[in-house]
Amino acid sequence: MKAIDYKGKHFILQDDLDEEGFDVEDPYVDADKIATDDKMLTSHILDCDYYGIPPYLGKDEKLHAKIKEISERIFTP
């Protein structure tokens, strides 16, 4: 799990870097900890919503389900 920089403002959790070399990893973010800690993941989802970016790009179905569950909880009135 990597944290990929988004215009120097935030980051997207991603399984691997792209093969073309366009992705820039943010070395100051503990992506694994964010993906496993509900409070940190919730904060990350809110920040990603603000920037209009996906919180996670990858194949981890459990993480996708967890993000969906948290998103429904915080964005459904």
C-alpha cells in the first residue's frame, strides 16, 4: 500500500505505483496504518471528498467495502 501525492495537497491510497512513473509516493504517510485504522480512514475519506478524488485505487475488496461502509455512514443523512 502506497500513498500517492495529489497535487501536493492530499494523497490517494494505491496498491502499486503506475508503470509509466507518473505517480509520486508521499514518504511521510503511513498508508497501511490509514487503511486499517477506522478513524484515520474516515478522515482520509472526508479529505478525499473535499478534493474530489478517490480515497483508494486498487484491488483490495475488503478495503473497498470498508470505504463504502464508512462513506455511507458519514454521507447519508
